[in-house]
Amino acid sequence: NLENALNSPHQDISLGAAQALALTASPKAKQALRTLLEQPQPEPHQKEQLNTWQTSIIGALTGLESIAEADSIETIEPFISSKIKISFSSNSKV
């Protein structure tokens, strides 16, 4: 069940579940995606954690985009105006 997967201790599983549920505009998906966006950015020297964080952020932003509700703008806006560099790659699996 996708709603149970939202609570997985494995971030990739909870992200995948949230993205799938976002396609149905599920309020639970929106909350899970917002929670993922609240993760602090790892330090630059923590390469693996930084890559995982970036993948999670891109996935959460993509999920919120698919929900396309006006109140998602206030969640997404800090990432648009931020100086945090997030690279969207055509090779991304998100």
C-alpha cells in the first residue's frame, strides 16, 4: 500500500510512494513531499549525503508540481529563489 510506504525508513521508498500518490493529488502525498523539502542541506564535503538530499529535493519538487495546487507555490518558492544549487540532469532518474 502506497500510504504505508510513505512512512518507510528508506527515503527512496517514501519518495517514490509520495510521487505516485501525488498523481492522485493525495493530501498525504503533499504532506510527505513537504516534509522531504524540510530536510537540511548536508555540508558540501558530505558528497553522498548531498547527492541523496539533492535527489530527494528534486523528486519532492517534481511531485508537488504534479499536484499543481496554488498552496504548493509557497513551499516551492524558497527553492526557486535560493542560492542553493540543485542541478537537474537529463540523466536524472527522478
